[in-house]
Amino acid sequence: MAPKEPVRMLDVAQEAGVSRATVSLVLRGEGVIGQETRDHVVSVAKRLGYVYDRRAAQLRSGASNVVGLIITDSRNPFFMEFTDAIEGPLAAEEKVLLVAFTHDDVESQRRILRRFIEDRVKDIILVPAIGTTAAELQELKTVANVVLATRPVRGSGLPCVASDATFGSRTGAEHLLWHGAKRLAFYGGISDSPTRRQRAAGFAAAVAEAGAELVAPWNVASHPSAEQVFGQVKDLIRLGEVPDAIACNSDPIAFGVMRALADSGVAIGEEVRVIGFDDLAYSSLWRPSLTSLRVEPKVLGELTAGAILRPRRGGHLHKPTLVTRESCGCR
């Protein structure tokens, strides 16, 4: 049996005894129209089974109620909290969040951006894939309202909401030095990541200023997952030269580091002090509990939503705060 022809706005108007323009205004929630007429039109539309074609309306007006969010990692708990925090303010403005993942692949990012633009998504929040250049973002600026999140792209001229990577890593280094650490390392993170580079540089500067040693074999990049980190750290432990303090680029990386150290009989918080970055919701539940630099995904998400809803120049740098627990030697 052939499907029924969809009910048109004109059909609703004829049945309700009003103009098509009146039906359009009622369904969009606009115009100065009496409540009785509004109720009548809505009732007729429901009875006839009319479905408002929002996409067609957007094509006519050139506007969209969709905000595109492009993030790098679907498995990272930080981005789960970050996305939840964005969605609330957007929903209050009757905006719908459309989420896509690049897995840090620039070509995937280009494909997603192209599709967003073709679908007339005018507001885009982008966590740039590693390797994103300012040049390829210039064209994007001319067709959409774009806010970068968590990772700035130097020279892009786009507003960015992110954590202050240098401030955070220096804070972590200073705390480990306060504990008396002499041989330190900043471990992990994707090698080409600007955030990783900034954190590692801030950490190294604080260690050098204190006259302490940066343990070169451990001051390296890594895979972002705890599972991959576990294997890499086991290899580093076998080589010797284990630092007495390790700052990790993220909490998941710190989990992999701590498990490898514990499996090798190292007393975490005593022989080796460990801190993470992000302070995920379950970091306090580990044994020993993980000291971490708290980057509030909820705060960053709300700030990002505000930046996309009320465009302005510049961005926002959120300063991480150190949350001390057992893994650094605090009690």
C-alpha cells in the first residue's frame, strides 16, 4: 500500500478557516494572534496529523536551531561531562546539539565540517583535531559562528574556551617540589598536541627554576588511553631511572602509570609521587586516591555554550585548581 500524502500547511489552514500565514505563525510561536485562534489551529493540526517541517522553514529563513559540536574522543569522560554542560544552556534557548567525533583525524574533521555547512549549521563548537591549521579555519569563519574549545589554534582569530595549561602544570610542579621531589617528569599526552606541549613546557620551566632534575626517558608523549600507557610505563620501569615524582597529562594516563608502578612494587605517594590533570569524577575513588589539577568540564561547557549563544571577541582561560589526595603524598 502506497504511503499517504503528507498533510500540508495549506490543508491545516483550509480546515481551520484561517490563512496559511496564520498557521505558519502559530506553529512557529510568533506573531500577535489570539489564544483562541492559536488553540484552534494547534488542535486542527494535531487532528490532521500535520508535522511541522522545521528544516524547510530553516532553509527559507537561512537560520538553524542546531548547534554542531565536534569533539575528538567519544570515550573520554571529560568530554562526556563537557557535552552535558553545553547542552543545558542550549536547550534553554531551544537549540539542539548535534555531536560528531573526529578521533583526532584532520580529514574526518574536514568531512564533518563540510557536512555541517551543507546542512546550514550556523553555530559550531570545535575541539580542533591535532594538526588543524589557522589557514583552514579562515574559510570556516566566513560561513559560521565558530568557537574553539579546550585547544586554541594559533593565528586562527577564533574565540577559544580552554584551561590555562601553563598555569596548571606549573602549579603541579611546584606542589611536587614542595614535597621534596628532586627527580621529576611530565609524562604522556599525544606528541603533536599543543596542550601537551604547553603543559610540558610549564612543568619543565618550574623544575629548572627550582634546580631540580627532569628525567629525560620519562619526559615523553604517550597514547591517551590508560591501557596503552600501562604497557609503556612497564617498559620504562624495566629500564630503571624511575623519577620520584611524575606529573601526567591526564587522569586516565595517571591511572595507567599508577597501575604499572603498583604492579612493580612501587609505593605510590612515598617512593614515587603522582599527579594527574582534569580531576575526573572517579579520581578520588582510586587507591591511592589521585591528586589532580581540576579542570572543570562543567564550567568549560557552560562558558562554551555562552560563547556560542552570545558571540564576542576573545575567549576564556580557565585556571585549574590543585586537588590534593594520597598519590602525591598528601593525606
